[in-house]
Amino acid sequence: MKTTGKSYGHVHQCQCGQLLFFDNSVCLRCGAAVAYQPNLGQVKSLELADGQNTGDEQWYIQGEDKNTRRSYARCANLHSPAQCNWLITDVRTGNLCTACALNITIPDLSQADNADYWQACEGAKRQLIAQLIMLGLPVNNRTIDPYRGLGFELLRWQQGEPPVMTGHEDGVITLDIMEADPAHREQLRQQMHEPYRTLLGHFRHESGHYYWDLLVQDTPWLSAYREFFGDERLDYSFALQQHYQNGPPANWQINYISSYAASHPWEDWAETWAHYLHMTDTLNAAAQFGINADTITIQTDAFTLDQIADCSFVRGNADDKTYAETFLQMVNDWVRLSSVLNVLARSMGQPDSYPFVLTVASLRKLFLVHGVVG
């Protein structure tokens, strides 16, 4: 099964052999401190640096060469409601890790339930940021890069204030933390006629808008984007108004990965970007558990090379065919794996894990996202 190369780890092992997961901060078997090292994409067992017991501890990663190892501080949000288990790997982020340093505004923790909502939001956000780092995408906060950096405002509506709208503007992703309330989120999912609505899905979608600004706008990718997604100069506000009033076009399933993607080329890109992250992350997680989609005995209609043969925008060198074939195998692996995931979910009386159908038009758009990600 082809994956996207470097990936953050979903499952790890403590020094004692105990299974560790992405958000663990302590080993439940031996009690060792563990932490996520974002540049390695791994949860590691820790030991205190020489002669330290309390205060602002510095930690070594166990097993590293004593002559070359470096010491790390743990994120200041370790003991906050965010329960961040990351190590600080960049001195420019101060006493916060790369992910937490992206926050511009956090919820008012004096308000009931906000601590729990913040914890859920931060867990989903860390998944996003870990994946972005492993994909090699730039993840700089607004202090490091005031003009093109990424920031998050995690807000909750207050009496007398305008409603909090989840969205992206000029590098800042805003999330209504009430999305962390399952009942509230499900109610909105039903009202919006959405088959899928999660915190992680929100973050991945909005990050698509951010990276469109960063990687597509005013770059050589823009002409290919307009060919496959459409002209983003169309009136955005009017397009969304029409979408919410009239719904998507009758044949939207042929050309778009979701009904919302049909509302405007920007939303088409953001939805496709989010699905690319869904697919690659889940495939990598499956591979880490030894699940090989090539061995899944399920009949699916495989996508073929001729369906993207004219997409010459990606490389333009002798490796074009190999590059395209690798991408196709990844997508076809995903079709098989997601089919099994859906059956397993139904077996537990749950909705489909991936309630979407990929078409050739969506495949070609995903190929462009794949090229932009690199």
C-alpha cells in the first residue's frame, strides 16, 4: 500500500514495550513521562536531564546518543485543560510548542464547559498540525511570520455579541468551540444536510483556505487551479448565498467531492484539500498497524492512468508516469480501505466513516492538491 512517505505516528512503543498513542503524556504501565516530538512525528519516552527534579524541567529522549542528544522543555499547556503532550522544538515559540503557539485567542476558561471544549479542539488541532509538519508544509505562527503566518482563534459566542463563524481570513482560522459539543454539532450536521462533520474535518477544511493563499494564489499553480476548480474571482458572498438558498446543482456528485464544494471554487479546493488529508492520514495510520489495502478482497472499480494522463501540470519530467501511478495506487488503496471502514462502522450500528464517492473529476482535483503538497 502506497502512503505519503513521512507521517506522524498514531501508535508507538514505550521503553517498557507498552503501546503508546498520539496524545499520551505518560506510560500507563511503567509511569515514564512520554511526549510527542513533532519533527520526528513520534511519541518518545523521556528522562529528566542531569540534576533536575522540579521547576522548568529539561528532558532527554531516552535511547538517544548521550554525546549528541539535545534537551527539550515540555509545552506549558501540558497541565492546562489543553493537555498538550508536545515537546518544544523551536526556541521562537517560547514556552509553548509549535501547535499551541499558533493560538491567538483561546476560550474563556471561566465559562462553564469551555475547558472541556478547548481540550477537544486542541486534540483535533494537534492532529492537523502534526500532519502538516510531516507533509513538509510551512507551519509558522503569526509572531514568526506576521504577514503569512497561521493563527487560530477558538471562540464561543457570548450574549450580546455577533455569532462566532467558523472560517478563515488572512491566515487566521476561527472555530466556534461549540463544535466540540457532540449534540450541538450533530444538530448542525442535520440542519446543513451534511454527511460528515467533525472538529478535525473543520480544521482540515479551513487549513485548505490558508494553504490556497500561501501555495496557489499568485503562483504558477493558479492557472491549473482555475482549469480544474474554476475561477475564484467569482463573487464569493453571492455564490454562498445562492448555495444556501437553492442548494447544490442537481448533478453535483459528478464534478464535486461534496455538495458544499459546488458552492464556489474556493470551497471546492478546501473540501478537496480536506479529503486529501483525510485519505493520506488514514492510509498512513492503517500502514502503521500493518493493514495492507492491496490484500483487501473487495471488488472496486479502480481509477486508471488515462483518467489523469492529460494532467501535465504536476511535474513535466521523465518521472511523470511513475509519479502518477504512485498517486493512483494511493487513491485506489483508499477506495478499498474506506469501503471496509464503512462496512465495519455499519457493523457497529454507526454511520459510514467515509460517506463520499470519488469520481474522475474529484480524482483530477485531488491530483492537483497532491502536486501542490509535493
